Amino acid sequence: MEKQEFKIKWGMVIDLDKCTGCGACMVSCQVENNIAPQQDASNKLRTLTWMNVFEMNNGQAFPDHEIAYLPRPCMQCGSPACVPVCPVVATDKNEEGGIVSQIYPRCIGCRYCMGACPYHARYFNWDDPVFPAGMEKTLSPNTSARPRGVVEKCSFCHTRWGRAKERARKEGVDTMDMPQEWYQTACTTACPGGVIQFGDVNNPKHSVYELVRSKYAFRLLERLGLDPQVWYVSKREWVRMLGDNYLESEKAKKHA
Amino acid sequence: MDSNLFPEGHERCSLGRFLAWIVFLGLFLGFGGYAAFVILSQGLVVTGLDNYFGFGLWITFDLAVIALGAGAFFSGFLKYILKIDQLKHIINLAVIVGFICYSGAMLVLTLDIGQPIRAWFGYWHPNVHSMLTEVIFCITLYCLVLVIEFVPIILEQKQLNKIPFIHHLAHNLHVNMALFAGIGAFLSTFHQGSLGGMYGVLFGRPYAFREGFFIWPWTFFLFVLSAVGSGPAFTMLVATFMEVLTGKKLVEYKVKTLMAKIAGSMLCLYMFFKIIDTWYWATSYLPSVGLTFDQMFYQTIYGKWLMWSELGLCGVLPAIMMITPAIRNRPALLYTAAILDCIGITINRYVFTVQTIAFPALPFDKWVTYTPNWAEWAPAGLIVAYGFVVLSLSYRYLPVFPQEKALNAK
Amino acid sequence: MGLDRRAFVQLAVGGVVGTLFTPIPWKLADDAAIWSQNWPWIAKVTKGEIAFKNAISKFCPSGCAVSVRTVEGAPTLVQGSKDNPLSQGGVCPACAAGAQLLYSPARVKGPMKKTQAGFEPITWDEALTTLSAKLSAVKGKDGKVAMVSGDQTGTTSEVFSAFVAALGSQDFYLMPSEGQVAGKAWSIMGGTGKVGFDLKNADFVLLVGADAFESWGPMVRNKKTFGSKRPVGQPNQATYVYAGPVRNRTAAVCDQYVPVPADSLTAFALGLAAQLVQAGKSIDTADFADFKAMLGNFSADKVEKLSGVKAAVLADLAKKLASAKAPLVIAGSPFGQGEGAATFIAGAAVNLLLGQVNKPGGMKVFADFAPVVKGAATAKKLTEASFADYLSKVEKGKASPEVLLVYEANPAYGLPQAEAMSKVMEKIPFVVSFSTFLDETAQKAQLILPNPHPLERLDDLATPYGYSRAAYLVSLPVIKPVADAKPTPDLILGLAAKLGLDLGFSTYQDVLKAKTEAVGASWGDVSKGKLFASDVTKDVSGLNLATAVLAKAAIPNRDPAYPLALAPLAQLNVGTSALATAPQALVTIRDTELLGNDMFVQVCAETAKANGLSQGAKVKLTSSQGECVARVNVSETVMPGTVAAPLGFGRTAWDKFTRGKGDNLSKVLALSPEPGTNVSVWSDTRVKIAKI
């Protein structure tokens, strides 16, 4: 697909050298996106975790065994693999901002998009959401609860962007150039480690602008060409190497 | 009791025996129907599908039966467009098998999608970039074509055909059959291709991704070729299987060898390109994204044996067997070759569906395996049983095999 | 009847077109699709006015300063309070699920009493009458009423301790915590006031055991500080080293990990002290000479023998500490409890040797806030009273309380030797639980008088342990209780009045207002979420180094019958003893930690091989005091000879989200008196592991 650049490009920068895998981002994501709790959440093949923290290691034995935690939201790819495959236009790459949105009332639940996504960022709603009695009163106003049978995913909490734009219009601020803190995702604000930064990677006033250009920044599976809008940062080479697939010869070259 | 309904001059088993057979099939229909009810009322949570395997047995089953059902469009194309007249002896069966495969696949697809009520969104909100849109349109339209092709066979039923209106209608449909065969060939080529394209376009899935020509990845063409390389063989096998069940000769052996020759030729062509494609994928594409051929396989369940079976034992071998007259003229070898051919194509559809999504693209992710559960097997069983029912009814009451009378003359 | 070709085509086309123009199928399809988009059984989202209110959420031991988003007054999201130095916008995984916990299925819906048939709802009148009758019967009798509280930071402790004292008993206890041991250790050293650690200004931080990014101190603040010292893509402004038995979550992000068995943390710290003394560092205390002499037993070689830490590694670390501008050593428990006083003392000694006391980036000492409730226990007294020891006394018949009051604590589940402790509690005739949730202790109680959820109540937070400044914050209710709950401190004040006891206050709000004034803060500020904090430090002259204690306590005592060291893991997403995993936090637990109803213990390949264990094997962990079952996960994050295991599973009460999942590791934790101090210790629990 042809790529077109727009003024705003929402991007996330996740510092893997700070993440302790505590799970606060995941909890906040569950809460903000009205994901119903499951009695058995240990079957990870059936849970809904728009934000999911992976654990990775350098493959060494104790005591050289290092670990790192990798929070994985939707990559909001520049060239999403999921969008062109949807038969009913239930998902699209937004022009301004570049968020890959999912239109739940349109989705027929064919799951082709899930098959297309190498990041496992898309989830199928296997069962109707059931909240313990009363808990529905604590639902977030920013996302509807999805019925079973549709595919759902991280949206960079995009309703919060809408609210930020509302505020900007009220306060006479340019909606294309808002202060970074006006629009933040739930995982970003929740993180007790300041691991996640979020903003417009095209806006020099936003912290992420510089960060994505860091020599330590990388994206997942760049070689497959999905052009993610989520960057990871690590000073540890083994962590960066796990961001993509490399042949042994290429690894040797990188180490040299 | 129902002998008045039998095709002119044919003998069929007793009604009691037939009913017993139908009741036996009904068990599978009932169980499948129960599973379908459970799935529709409770959702896909009852299946063995999961976050990693959004596609599983059903999609494999659909793709396999659609490939094997390709005998219908390809025989139709050869008979009506290329005018290979000998195929008239088996074309009715090819159409019925095609109809069963396509209608069955559509039934399963209805279960497979999470919101069956919105299935029609595929037409109302089509995404022209999606291979699946093409599949939805072509499959449903082609299924309609198959209905139109099936109708005259039904109308030729002895009692129905006595009604002048029906007689004329059937006649008119026959006269126009070349048109439908043409439309069918076009539609079917496209959706067989699109089914392959569905996987080939997945650039996030190194196991399946293929470059290609214009908007079509190589898998588009490979799926068309593999379908025509196996569909006729499957139709021929069905005819043979019916001969075993009925104890009668239904199709001349010459016709069967012709079908095998057609399948074999196409399979040769397919294997030629498939091997080049695989070679290029393994030695050029995979290294370009930092992966090796070995990394594409895992233990036994997603092992290399699948690929070697698909390409060798169930690919090159049956292709050679079917194009070699000395071999295909020996029934046992012919049927063996046809069976291997069908297995090979089924493996191909399976690995493209399941292994594609089983391979963990993220280096820190792990292989996950998938096993379908009863809720998935039961509807698949339902479709097979449904196929038997349609074939049984057709055979009993419709003039499916023009040669049957002559071949079984005492 | 003739049908020619044209007629046939007309009929076919006409039929198809005709059908298409019938509105019925289209309308039906459309209606059905619209229905599928509005299924009545799918929860609807409330829209309306959105507001943000500051509050304190006490689901984690330190308490989180939070900002609660409400929609039409109903809490919908708990985030960190941005302007509060304790949270800086961040929130811990336990508090993040707090709004939804308002409607936890485990909530106690109203007051209940235990009958033969189980719990029976009663009125508040009946509940209070029953309780006040029980209490007036024991009023004035020494040792007949006891109370335990899990609120480590609130002024509730003043109200409760004063109440218990006024009833004639001295038995008010806090649940065991890191801060309690630190306070006790500081007293042993002759220190007064409270100790904190200035992470913010430190450029080299050595964490000895202390799991600073999960279970030690104000976790959110610690992590925020760590983050701010390590700007993305730029040189680090501070180096972090973790020493402990497991490369845990904290160690995962530290620059260096030094494997040290849990029972050798003191020896390890003393080894560092020895290196520093060798390099010429000293402390100005009367007993320094003794201390120096004692350190002869902790030369690098000797420490290597005791702890396995290579002499070179120890020397290198000491060098790094000595050469840092603002080094800081934090010694504590790897799981937030159960460590002895010696570890803290050894850590403090290293800080003293480095000259890092009351200096930027060092250990800070400041005055505790004075109590405002008449007869309340002092902070010092609270650090000295151990509830585990008290229950041991009850078991031995040396104490025989008639009534036990339990506030925000779950001793029946969370104390070491949990099973035995829980049995001892059965000896107490009348147990009253003030729990918000039906926890294991509430289930054992005769009376449950539910306390409101943290967002439903007036509460305060005074200097969580570890924070470098004396700090104070008040929290007003965000929402009225959604269950029939009444705030416990108000209830107690009411009871006091009823029983004719004078605590000087009639409402908890008055208490907190007085406290605010005593602290020197403004009610208007602290009740709106603005943290009051004082940088005034306290003089530390007249300290001693408790040499005799260190000499005894630093030497590990390893019973060969239990060949493996146990390294419990306290992870906030799993919960705490007083909070079973929140429904929304269940997804954060890995399938290598809990799968179905089986929890996992972690061992490295070497330990697994030595014990004949393989991935997934079902095992039993047995200590001298108890056992629990689990499966094995082979993980190279754990030292050879150590088995790491999670706390927080094995719930027998609560709700379907947690009940019956895994086993309770607290049953295995074994108490032993620390040589020299008699502080009860269980961080050095040893176990054997066997396949079952």
C-alpha cells in the first residue's frame, strides 16, 4: 500500500531498561478499556490483553541470565498487515495520527486480521463480557464493552485524543499542536517507572520526537516491513537483537 | 416402493435399506447440528480456537474441500468451453461434488465467523483490497452457479421431467450451460486464487508470505493450479467410491483415466512452480528477513515431514503416476495416486492455514500448538455426512451417470 | 405450455430482480445486524460528567497517592496523582484495579455474625450492641482484648491503640512490615526518629535484599526516581546494584546483580563494611573499635565462604561505593517482611562508613509525627510489638485474650506459619473483623463489621517507610460506600464513648484535623491531595553499631534437613496478604507463575537437576513448620540452592477469581528468633522439595 505521511503521528517509546514487568500498565489497560475479568486468566490463549507484557531473556544460565520485560501494545503500524485484509473495512489506519482503529459494530469476527498480525496484538472476544454484579458501574466512559464474536485491540486510548481536542478547541489551542500531556494513554500514565512515553513523533516539542531517533531505539520485526509506531529503547544489545530475527552471520557481524 | 422415482431403467436398493443408511448418516448430521447450535448460542468459546489460532480445522477443511471441489469448474470448463466431450459421462457428478463442497464450506464459514448475523457485511461494506472479500464474492456467486448447474440434473428426475414446464426449463438451462460453465470457471479460478492470495499477502507471517505478480502473490496462482491438479482426481475418486458402495459400474474406466490425466498434467505443472516457489522462499526470502528454513518447523506437529510429504510423496509422485499411461491404466495405482494427490493438497491447505500462524515471528515468543476439539470436528463431520446424503439422494433418484445403464447391462 | 428461451430469461431475471426489490429480506438482515450491535446483555457504559479527585489508595503496603476519575460521581479509573511526589502520576498494579474493587464479589455487603449455619446479615445496631457488650465485659481487665491492624501509615493506629489501652490492654499490634523491623533496628542502634532513604539524590544505589521496585518502600516513588535518573538514550545518572537470592523484578533493571543467599545478606553488608574500614573509613561511635574488630570475621574471603560472593566482586563493589559522590545502601527483606534487625543495622553501618547519613542521596533521619490521640502508642512502641510473637504467647497460654479486633489485616492467611497462626486465633473466643473483603481472617471471625473501601472513606497517610522525608496526606471519600459499611475509626470512637472511655475525640475527622495541625500542615492542602513534606532532619549522635548483635546474627544457620533456601516473591499484581488478586489484575500473572489452579515455584536448571525435578513437575515444599504444593518452573533467575516461590496464592476465602488457586506460601515460612535481638525472623526459611 502506498504510504502517506500526515502531520501528526502518535508514537510510543518504551524503555526496556526500566520496565520491571509489574503489570500496572496491563491493569490500567484492562480497566480503561472495559475488559471483563475472566475467572481463569491463566490460559493466555484466551485472555484479552490489549497491553501484554512479555518476558525475554538472553538465554544464558545463572548467574549470567538476564531478563527484560517487553510491554506490547498494538504497534499501530505504518503499513499494518491487518487493515488491508479485513473484508468488511472494520479496521482502518487513521490518516491523522496513524492509529489503527477497530470498528466493533462492523466486525464480523472472521479473525483474518489476527492471522495477519505477527505481534499478536489483536484479540478475539471469545465470550460475552461478564462483569461481577455492580462492577459495570465502574466502566470507563471511553470504550464500549464489546460483545462476543468481534476482534478487539489497543487503540492508543484514542477517545482520550478526542477529549484532548475538545479541550484544545475550548482553550483556543491548535488541535494539531497540543501539549504532550493532554493526550496520554492509560498505560503511559499508569506506569510507575516512567517506562512508557507517548506523543506525536512528528512534533519536536514532544519528548518522543527525539527518543525515536536515539541510536538505542528499535522497533519489533522491522524487517517484515510493518513500520510500527511503537519504538523500544534499550542499551542492552541482546535486548535489541531480540526485537527482530537475525541470521547467525548477521549476529556475528553485529557483535564484531 | 419408491421405484417409480428411480432414474429410467435403473435398479436401486430397497427403501428400507436406504432409509437405514440415511438414518446412519443422520447421526452425524444430528451431532453436527447439535454442535452448530451450541456454537451459535454460546459463541466460539466452545471451540479449540484461541488467540494464536484464529484459523484452525474449519478453515483448513473449507480450503481443502473447495480445492477438491474444483473438479466441478474445471471439468465444466473442459467440457463446455474446450469441448472435451468424454467428460459428459462424469460432469454431473463433478457438479454435484462441487455443489456439496461449496455449500458445505459456506455452512462451516457461517459457524466460523464470530458474528454470523453480520455475514452479509461482506457484500455491503466490502474492502476491495482484501483477498477475503474476493473470496466471499466469488464463493457465494459460484455456489449460485453450481445451484444453477445442479438444478437441471434435478429437473431431469423421471417424474418431474414429465411436467412440460419443467422439461422445457431443464432444456433451456442445458442450452445455456456453457455460459454458466464459463462464469463458473472465471469465478472459481479467482477465488481459488484468492484463497491462496489470502495467505501470500500476509507480510507479517514469514511462513506464508510470497511476492508475486501485480497484486497477486505467487500463492494465488499456486492455489489455482493445485486445485485443478486435485479436483478432477477427487471427482474420479468419488465416482469410484460410489461404485464400491453401490456395487455397480458407474463410469467407464477410460473416463477415469482421462480425469487422472487432466489432474496429473495440472499437478505436474503445479509441482514445477511449487518447488521453484519453495526453493526461492527458503533460500532467498527467509534469509532476507533474518530467518532460516529450519526455523519454520517445530517438533513433529509442525515438522518438515509435512513439507516433504506434500511435495514428494503426495506431490511429485502422484503427478508422475497420473501422467504415466502404464501406471494410470492400472486401477490400484491410479486410485493410490489420486488419493495421494488429494492428501497432498489437504496438507498444503493445512500448513498454510495453521503452520503460518503457529510460527512465532517474534523472537521471544514461542511455538504454540493447536488441536481442534469436538465442537470443530462435529460440524466438519456434519458436512461430510451432508455430502453423503446429497450424493445418496442424487444417485437414487437422479440420472447422474449416463453410462450406468450400459455398463451394468446384463 | 411452451417456454421459449426469451421467456425463460425474462422469468429468471424478473424473479431475481423482483426479490431484490422486496424490502423484507433487507430490512430483516439490517435489523438483525443492528440488534447484534446492541445486545441487551452487554454492559452499557455510563456517560456524563467526568471529574478527577485525589485520594489515598491503601491496597499496597505503602499506600498510593491517587487521582480517581469519576463519571457522574462513580469512580471508573485509579491513576497516580500527578503532582504528588509519592506517585508522580504512577500507580502500583494493586491500586490500579481499585475502582473496580468497589464491586469485588468478595466485598462484605454489610455487618454479619457467625451462626452455626454460617454468616448471617445483622443490623449495625445489633452488631454494635454485641460488640460493646463483649468489650464492656473485658473492660479494665488486663490483656483481655487485643487488636491487630494492617494499616502501616494511618492515624487509625493511634485511635486503635488508645482504645485498646483505655480498655486496659497493651495488646495493639501492626502486621509485620519492613518499616517495623527497620524501626526496631534503629532503636537497637540507639537512634530516634524515623529513617528514610534519599534515592532521588543518590548516584550509586546498592540494594541489599531490598526489593525496591516491588515490595520495599514506596514502590511507585522508587520506580519513578529510578526512571528519572536514567533518561532514555542518555547516560545514566545513577548506578543501581541489586544483591539477593533471585534476579527479581528489581534486579532485572539494575546495572549489576550480585547473587547473595537471603541468610547471608548481613554478612555480605558487613563484608562491604570491612572493605571500607580497610580503606580507611570510620564511624564516630563509641563502639567503633569493637565493630572494627568484629569485621575481622567478615573479610572478603570469609564472606565468600559464607555467602558465595566472590571476594573480587565484593572488593569491586566496595570500591564503587567509596568512589561514588552520593552512594546509598538500602538493606531490607527481598519480600518486604521477615528480615531480622541485623541486616538493617549492617546496611546502616555501611551508610555511616560512607558518611552518607543526612546527606543528599544518603540515609535520612527525621522526627516522627507526635501522636494526637490521648493514650495512643508511640511509633517506637509499635515497632517493638510483634503480632506473631503475641500469637505464640497465646498458643503457649501466656496470653489469653477474650476479644481480638482485626483491622485491614489478614493474619489468618498472611502471618508466617499461617496454618498454626490461624489455629491459635481459634483459641480466641471472640474475633471481630473490620475487613472490607471477606478474607480468610474475616471468615474465622464471629462478627464482621465491614470498613469502607479506601475510596469510600476518610483516611490519611503519614510517611510510608523508606520515603526520605516526613510526609503527610489526607484523603476524603470519593464516593459514598456502595456496601453497607461504616468507617472503623469512627465506629471505635463511638464505642469508646459508649463504654465511657475518653479518647479526646468523637469523630475520626476531628482526629485527622488535629493530626494535620500537629504535623504543621494545612487541612485545606493535605485533604485536597497536596502532600505535606518536611526536609528537617534529626541529629544522629550517640549511635552504636550493635556489634554484639551483628556478630551473632550475621552467621547463617543452615539445617541440613532442609537443603534449600526459600526465596518468597512478593508481587503487588498478585496482591498482598490483605488483598487477594484483583479481578482486573489476574491477566498480569504469567502462566509460568499460575496455570489453572497450580502455582509454580522457580528453580534454576542446576537445582532442578540436583533434585530430580523437571519443568512442570508437581512438588511439595516442606519447611520445619509447614508445607505447600506447587509445580516447578525452571528459571535461571534463581540462585542454585534456592527455590523461589510466590506469596499471595492459595486463598480459601475471597471470590471465584482467587479461591483455590495455588497454595499459601506463608504456611511454609518458619519463625526463628534472631540471635542477639530475639526479633522473629522468617526470611531465612529453609525447605526441602519433593516430587509428588
